Amino acid sequence: MADRLFAPHYAQAVSRAAGPEGAKLYEGADSSGQAIGDLKPQEPFALLDVTGDWAWGYRTSDHLVGYVPASKLAPPAG
């Protein structure tokens, strides 16, 4: 992603997954904004950052980047 997005630092993604209900993927950290995709229940999500109630990362199946409500992600495995 470093070739497409500027950030003052880059972090390695943490493997997470959507919770049992799945989740909407938004273009911004605001649920009143546009949903750009869905995470199916237990679908993998590469978590890059958490700010407040929002998780930023990408859907691993197609690398669609967006925000997910952090509460909609399953707890870390292990």
C-alpha cells in the first residue's frame, strides 16, 4: 500500500476477521458515510490501525481498503 497511500509510518497488518454477523466496510470512519463493501461472517480483514471505534485496513480477498466498526471484528485468535 505504500506505493498508493502516504502515511508518516507504515505498519505490518494484523490478521483479524469479521465477527459472526459480518460488517460493512466504509470509505471513511463514519457509519453515515458511503459503504463500499461488506465483510462476510469470519471473512479475513488485515487490520492496520484502530482509532477510537474504527478499524482501518483491507479485505484480504481483494485488498479493498476501508474502515470497519472495531466492534464488528472478531477478537484476535489465540
